[in-house]
Amino acid sequence: MAFIDEVTLQAKAGDGGNGIVAWRREAHVPMGGPAGGDGGDGGDVVIVADEGIHSLLDYRYQAHLRAKNGAPGRGKKQAGEQGLDVVAKVPIGTQVIDADTGELLADLTEHGQVCVACKGGNGGFGNQHFATPSRQGPDFAKPGLPGEERRLTLSLKLMADVGLLGFPNAGKSTLLSRVSAARPKIGNYPFTTLVPQLGVVRVDGEHSMVMADIPGLIEGAHQGAGLGIQFLKHLERVRVLCHLIEAPLPDLEEDADLVGRYRALREELVAYSTHLSELPEVVVLNKMDLLADRAAPAVEKLERHLDKLGVPLLFMSGVSGQGTREVVFALWREVRRDRGPVPAKVFSPFARVR
């Protein structure tokens, strides 16, 4: 299934039905008076977060969300039917944005959370409402009000506890496949991972966490280089970053600049978002099975640099699995420390009045 994380739609709520002019006409009721019914309210455009949806693919080729109009009123003071709402189900983590103003209408972060993106128009009053002692036969009614209309951008940001960060071929997908049931594509070439991947990591019998693997970053990612700018937003919701650095090959250990690699990616985070750069971080030197000596100068230099920052360096081999449990436990300690408040279940920019 294709992964689509942003779409723009034209949304139109239903118009309210018109009130009508009608009269009570029954035998033996010579002065029946006005009996025009009210028009029905137009339907709303409703966006709902659903844990069973994982992509915005359903809306890739759907240009419009249009709710039904309310029906006009009827005689004998009968109101018209209300227009049906149009309900769009989206993945958890979807933001609903006004495409023209950039206003954030809702941030749907829980299953069942609802946003009324466009409110339907109210139905018009029939002539029954306008009768007064001095005007007992009103011959007019009110039209229904038009429904809200706007362009909506639906932007998906994955919900995860841990975000895997690293240059291409750092071993992020291998780690995800090793510690979870996810099966991302793995290959020995840059940008094997083209779309974000999620996996549930079982810490022990009672606890688990969600890990996200995004395509590898390169220098200049915040300016659009590689695939970075397209998927960096998926790290904005994570609680902890797992920064993977690829160990150098034995014949390249002397010339390896691991500190430079680490700094380059940190600079990309700072340039893209201050929030991302302030997230808790666990740094892992992957492919340790390739190291001829763990005390190699490049590795010791990286350890000293991280010590100054108060960040420990872990060692792991994603292929053999050595050290992966220690990495999982280190990430879990940071995730548990950073658990935040539960967001509100309902967010609507409009007050629905009937």
C-alpha cells in the first residue's frame, strides 16, 4: 500500500434548507393561519481519527468532501430533513489545517477524536414563526444559510515513542526488524527506506513502545536534500531519538570522522526544528562486528565528545543482534521518563448549535 502523508481537499458543508410559506387548510378551520415548516440544517464535514487507518491514500484522488444539503420545510409545520454529514476517517496523528490561512483546526492524536472542519448551514424559518397579533398572515419565509466551505490540508505525522535517526545505511531498518515484528525493506544501498515504517517493540511482558524508522538523512536535509525535508516532520511527535552511527570499516578506521557525522546530523535537526534538537537522545554505534578494535581512535574521540554532552554511547550489531536488548532498555528508560499528558478527545473549532 502506498504511503501518503499529505493531501489537500475542497470541503463544503451542506446548505440549510429553505423555510416555506404554507397555510393550514382543513375543513371547519376557516382561520387556519400560517403553517410553513422550517428547512433542515445542512450536514457537517467531520474528520475522525481512526486507529485502523494508516495512510491518507484514500484521499489522494478524492478532490472534494461534500455534505448533503438540508431539505426545505413542508406544510403543516413540518420541518425538512437535516442533511447527512460527510465523515472522513484519517490516521491517528493527522493535523487538519486551513490550506488558505495555515490555521491549525485540529490535531487528531487519539482514536475517535473528532474535528468538525466545516459547519452546515442552519435551515430557514417557515412563515409560522412570523405571525404576530398585527400580522396574522405572513406571506414570507427565510432561506437557509450556506454551509461553510474551505480548502483543507490533511497532514499526517506519525505517532511513535522512538524515532530512528541516521545517515543512509546506518542500520535503522535492520534494528527495527530485529526488535519488532515490522519487516521494512533492507538493502546495502542509500535510501533503501523510502517511506516511514512503524514497529511495536516489546520491552517485557507488560510494556511496549512504538518505534518509527524514517528515510535516511543527509547534509542539507532541512533544505530539501535527499528525502529528509519530506519526512523530518514525522520525528516531531516522538519522545526520544535513537541516533545510529555506522561503525567504520577496519581499513578506514584511521580516517573515520564519527564526530563529524554526529555533528552534521545534529545540525540538520537544529536547522529544521529547535524542538527536535531538544529531544532526549540515545546514541548507538551500529555494526560493531566490523570494528577491529572498540578502542579505535575514531571511536574514543566520539565517546569523549558525547561524554562532554552527557550522552552515553552504546554499541550494537543489528545483524547479529548483539547489544540490541541494551539499546531497547536504554530507549525504554527515556520513553518512560518522558511520558506526557493525554490530549483532549474532542477538538472542534465550531460550536454546533441546533
